[in-house]
Amino acid sequence: MTAIHKEQHHIWRIGWLRAAVLGANDGILSTASLMLGVVTAHATHTNVLAAGVAGLVAGAMSMAAGEYVSVHSQADTEEADLNLSVRS
């Protein structure tokens, strides 16, 4: 008797999860480090908050730009590889 395999795997979604986890981890660590540095400089609460928000915004923009470039360079590489396969 043949068993029917009914499992459905969604491995194609793992890329965004990996990027989200790494991005969140990086963002938390870099923002916490920035704020800790500002606190040790004896800054006011307002300055610490402003530095934290600025760090979050800068980090988010940096991660977004890096992910955009990464995804597009991978897509370009895969397209070039497919074009080589078609020509062969």
C-alpha cells in the first residue's frame, strides 16, 4: 500500500523570516549600544530618547536599503545564470 504524502512545506517563506530575525536582533543591539553610549555621556533623558529614535530610523533605512540591494543582486545573478543556460 502506498502512503500519500500530505505535508505542505513553506520553505520559500524562510527568507523573510531570516531577514526579520537578523534585522531585529541587529536593530536591538545597535540601538541599545547607541543609547548606552549616550547615557554614559551623562546626557538628559530627552537626548537619550532622541538618540534612540534617530538610531532606530537610521538602522531601519540602512537595513531596508541593504535588503533591497541584496535581493536585486541575487535576482540579477539568477537571471544571468538562466540566460547562460538558455544560450548553451
